[in-house]
Amino acid sequence: MSAPARVRALAEARVDVGGEWFVGLTDLLGVAPSDARFAALLRPDEWRAARLFDGESDAATLSERARRELGLAIDAAAIAALAGRLSDALLLDDARSRAALDREWSAYRALAERPAVGPGRDYPADAFELRLLIGGMVADDWDLPPPESCVGAWTCEAGLRVARALHARTWAALRHFTGSFQRVLVLAPLRAGFAAPWIALDKPLATPLGAVAADPELVGVFGAPSDETGLAARSSPVLERQALFLRVLMRDRPAAFVLARPPSDGRESERLDQRIGRALALPGTLLVVAADLAREHLALPGPDVVPRTDRSPARLGGPRGAERDQLIVTHAEVDRARADDREAVDALTRIDGARLDALRVAEPSAYRAASLGLLASVARALASTHPHGRGSLLGYAQASERGTLVAGASVLIH
């Protein structure tokens, strides 16, 4: 077999299947053929071996490297089989996936609008039912006192039903300012290691309630995507969820929808800070940041899955490494994780970018680090454009859906 190609940039999550840990891989470009929650499930040792694929070393060499560098006993035949599985799933950077990406990218660029991906999956497909859902959520907190001022808000990524309370509280506060803004900047973390520091949507975003127009000035700050990584904006349900609220509450306001990855060094951090600052300096820009603090996949259906009770220990991801693959986290440790959330929320309400960045650097979870990295850039940009700004906590929640534990907050920035 020829040398296995590198694994494409993918989002990864720890998944408990019947008491055994796996790594769930998600293709954020939406090309991998899968109707399941993940494009592939690999054992931790398989994933560690797959990350050695460099496009130059053959299976025998990779087997030796896995033994020498990782302490893994995986032979050349297993390496070749693993590479075949990942290639079949279009998860390797090889000729098959590149051809698929080229086809998808060409087809997408020819569209006048970014098509909706959530109807019937993430939210109701019927426009009337969807409008009732969105309107009802905001009505849950309709009596929320109007804040004195507003620059924007930090809200959640999770689905409308699992994080209903946080979505409701955020947009019940923002609806008081529907006439105060000319345009909206929606930011969310880019949860895979793409080379591009950010990916902006440069066309209208369609929803069953109508399309949200692209704001040319805001999009111009970040620039249009130049290659197939722009498919991440096409496939993101997180951006689309915010578009639904915009269509109901600010239906004529154009927007820029941007995914941004955590900066890898000071230079990238400065570039992202500058872009966000330039966007916020445009007259009438409302900022909406959608970023959960935690998303842990606790269980997937399996032959030996035993329903958990409230008193059962929860399995949560920890620092990367084989020694933590089987870690069981107790309720006391879950409480400590909740304390970490409080620290992040407190740093944002104080618009303290340095503290958020320090939390990011010390954070072992790639998921939480991505959120903290984006929030740190937002805080630094706000400190520059709105030096007297502060945040007010509207709500914090942990919720679960289909075995996934989600933690997030709603903060009004004013």
C-alpha cells in the first residue's frame, strides 16, 4: 500500500459507547458520507496512530513509529486497514476526498444563497411551526427588564431545544435593541485545525423564514473564503440558529457570519483582534458570539449501555493522552468543572481578555480552549472599541440531549 495521506482537519470528541471510550470524528466541511452523529468512531489507539499519517511513510514505517513514539502495538496490516476505512469515509487528504471537496465547493459557489441545513433535523421545517417555536422562546422571558444599553451578547451554540433557556434569555434582552443596530456580526468557534484563521459567509443565509442578507462591509473586514474550507460556513448549524432569531426579531438587518479558530501565536491573535475591532467600529454593529463552554458526549447506544441515573458518575473528557482515556469523573469533579465555567463567565463580564487568554492556555480541553480563545479576542476588541463596556450574566445552564452534556452561558455586553 502507498503511504497513507494525512487526516483532514476534523472536529473530535470523546464518546462513551457502552462503557468504552471512542473518538468521534466530525467533518465540518460536510463532505464525509454519514447519516450518523459522527463520520467515524475510532478507538483512542487508532486515532493516535492515524495522527501519525504524514503522506510519506508507508504502513510498516508507521507501525514502527507507533511502537517507538506512542508505545502502541499496531502492525502494518492494521495501519493499512485503518487508512482504508478513513479513506472510504473521505476523512483523509487524498485524491478521493479532494475530488469530493472540489465538486462540493464548485456546486456551493454557484448558489445564490447558503442553503439551510437544519430544517427537520435541528428545528422544525415548517415555517409557521418554526416561527411559533422562536417566538415562544423569546416570549418565555418577555418581561425581562430592558437593559440601559447594549453592544452585543455571548450566547450558546447548542440546539434550540437543548439550550432553550439560554437562547430565550439572550434574545429576550437583545429584542429591546432591534431598532438600534444596522448590521449584525455573528461569531462562533471553528472547531477544527484549518489553516484559515477564520471563515466568513459571503452570501445570504437561507432559512425557512427567509434569508438573512450578507452585510458587504462586515464581510469585507474578514474577506470571502478562497478555497473549500468555506464549506465549513455552509455546513454550520450554529450560525444558522442565530439567523433564525435575526429573521424573527431583526428581519431586515444584514449580517456577517464568521467561524474563527483559536489563534496559535501572538501574531494570529493580533490579526483576529484587529479584525473583530474593525468590525465593531463600523457604525451600528451588533455583536453576537455563540460559543458553548463544554460539550461532552457521554454515551452512544450500544449493546451493553446501561441507562445512567442521577447518582451515576459522569464520564467527561480530560487532558489528551492514553492515561486519561478511561477516566471516570465524579460529581465533585463535575462541580469543579462548573467552577471553571464561572471563572470564564466572570472574566468575560469584566471584559478581561488577558484573563480569558490565560484560562485558554491552561485549558486541557480543546473544545473549551477554542471558546475561550474566541472570547479572549472579543474581550480585547471590546476593550479597545468600548473601553467602558462590561457584561451582565443573564443565565448559565448545563443540559443534556442524546447523551451529550452541554454547558453554556448568556451574557449581555453593554
